[in-house]
Amino acid sequence: MTHCLDQLLATVGVDPTGLAPGDRLEEIGVDSLALVELSMLLAEQTGVTIGDDEMASVSTLGALDDLVAARLTGRGTR
């Protein structure tokens, strides 16, 4: 997982220790409200924005990590 995602998860109360890419977000306590919060934190900390619909389309930690990493490196749509 990206260091940024680790920090974001911890900020919304999810301990990133021991998590695996295949973990489903709702099973680790990341609900739709937490996804919005993660998106806002990402924008505040990095200037990178991810739309609510795009955030809502991911269902696993690995997919979320891939999305965040792609945005941080300038890949993917904005």
C-alpha cells in the first residue's frame, strides 16, 4: 500500500497494519462516508482530487490503493 493511503486510512480510524489488497472496504470499516473523507483528505494533503463516483466504484483496498497511486503519479483521468 502507498504510504499516503496508510496515513489516510489511519486518519479515518482504520489501522492499516495487517491489511491485504483483497480486503473488501466495507469489511475493514471503510464505508461511503469514510471514502468521501479519504477523498477530501487526499485533496487537502496532496492537491489530488478523485470524484465521489470514482471513489465509490472501488470495492477492495487494492483497487483503492491503485486509484490513489495512479493519481499521485499523474496517471489516470482527473
